[in-house]
Amino acid sequence: MTKKTTRSNQYTENQQILFVALELGATNWELGFSTGLGQKPRRRTIESGHTEALQAEIESAKKRFRLSQNTHVKSCYEAGRDGFWLHRYLTSVGVENIIVDSSSIEVNRRRRRAKTDKIDAGKLLLMLIRYHYGEEKIWSVVRVPSAEEEDRRQLHRELRAAKKEKTRTTNRIKGLLASQGIRITQGMNLEDKQLDAIRLWNGSSLGEGLKSRLRREWAHVLFLKKQVAELEATRRKEIKEGEKPDLGKIKQLANLQGIGPESSWVMVRELFGWRQFRNRREVASLIGVTPTPYDSGKTKHEQGISKAGNRHVRGIAIEMAWAWLRYQPESKITLWFKKRFAEGGPRARKVGIVALARRLVIELWRYLEWGVLPEGARLKTHAQQP
């Protein structure tokens, strides 16, 4: 009887792959091409946003490396100002593309290191090849939303930008008046009559140049107020009458005491409405509230939270945590916070509220995913529904 050796899958790849790394700049794109490790990359520069030139360079690289026209192409670029449109274009022409979180890319830790777009493109190309051959943890890959999912995030982001601009403009007006020794203690109203009534320390009126500037700044504040009101009205109408698939989750989340329409809208549109999570660690990691311990030799200390996730969700999560303490006093996580952090000083409560936000977001994920109500939490009555 002759013994035969049974071999597992062979890992020698016969099919060649063209790897493409794109370093996206505002003016030019740096491209790097290769077919594997140990090969000198082919470098090219094209005009930013010129997709026809990009396609031509890919075809030219196939000829340069003597590859067939149907050779599989893998590409990557860093997440940034170009967003997801390029990913959708590359996918549409048959290129397998990934978008990389730039903060997850390993770098030389020397104080002074050379950094150019060409060097970055070469680095991306090398890491793409390593990623293809199994080093999946070499960087973090961005989950790309569909065009519809991305479009749903515009309303609340515009609303937040308008509110920030309104606050910035109001503070600028207060600063201009403070420079003349004037303090506004009541509600601000800078119509012409109010401006004419303002007097300086010596009883004189404001200068004409300052008045003109204040009128324009105040007109901008009124415009922003109107814009905020219109956006909030649009959101209320969509929650009440809309038919988007994620509105059910928004209503479900807003049904909890301490969570309003804005918080539920942002949490679902940014996080729970289109992302799929396998466990609680992925939820906490995405909003950047995971701890980052430093434990090397005899040195051990906590460096704080990672802040590597979605900043829109992280800010709302902290606000929700403070509201949760007030409106859900009997819930399990509120009692945990009071037992562990309430007796401490301001710093302890600041640390504790981040920990509470992490637990709360995980509980809300379970609530939306499986209908498990957070232990001890209360729902709103019918009169309190948004």
C-alpha cells in the first residue's frame, strides 16, 4: 500500500494583481503601481480629479508590467476631503478599492522625518500589498456608506454648522461691544433703535463704522436663526411624515426618557441606521471612547480615551449621558455612576461621564438591535412623545 501525502490549499498565487495607491492632493494626485513585494514601484502624477487620466495610467501600468487587460486591480487611498465619490467611481470601473483611516497608518517615530506625497504614495502601496497578503491589522479600513446613507447625514450636519456659526457670530458681536466698554446683560437685539441708544463711557454714541459692522453681523445672526428654525422644522416633519427606512429607529430611540429628537436623529443617521456591529467593543471603538492604557516596563498609566471615532456621535453621546443622569435616575447605569463617581471631584465626574456615555451607547445599540430596554430605564408617556 502506497501512502500519499495530502496537502492543504496551495498559497502560491498564479493570478497577477495590479496594486494602485493614490495620494490625493488638492492640485495633483500621486499614483504608485506595483505587482508585488520587492518590485520598484511605477510612479505617476496626474491632475486632481482627472478620472480619465487615472484610467489611462492604470491601462498603461498593465502594459508596462506585461499584464493582461482583465488583470484584477486593487487600490487604496486615505480618507479625506475627497470623501467617497472616488471609491464609487473606482468600484464602477471594476477596481477593488479600500479607503484607509489616515490616523491608523504606521509612521517613523523620529522627530524629523521626510514626508512628501511621493513618499506617502509609496508607503501606501507597500502597505496595500501587505494588507492583501494577510496583514489585515496593518491599518483601519473605512466602512463606505451608500450614496443614500451619506445623503441622510447632511441635514443634522448642516444644522450643527449653522448653530456653531450663530454662536461664533454672537460672540463676535459681544467682543466688539466689550472693546468699547459695553456689556450685554439681557437678550441681544441690535436693531437700529437699540444701536442708536447705546452710549459709551463718556456719553457719546457708537462710531458709524462700528454701527455698520454691527448691523451686518446682526443681520447674519437673524439669517442663521431663520436657517436653524427651517432645518429643525424639516427634521420634525420628516420624523412625523417621512418614509425613510431608519425613521423607525429614530422614533424608537426618542421614546426613551432623556433622549430628544436631535440626539436620536444623529445617533441613528451617523451610527445605528446603517452600520452593522458584531459586539460592544466595535460600538465603543467607532465613537472613540475606548481607553488607551500605557503599560511599558514599570510605567503604567491611562492616557484617556482614544477619540479615534466619529466626532459627531461622540459629542452627542456625552450630552446624552448628562441628560440620562437627570431623566433616568433609577436606571442601572445611572446607579453605577452615582456609586462610583458621584462622590468624587469634578475630574472624577468628568471621567465618569465618558464611561457612562460608553455604556449608554452600548445599551442603546442592544435596545435598537434586539429590543432589550436598558435595565431600570423608563419610556416617555404619550404626551411626551416628540
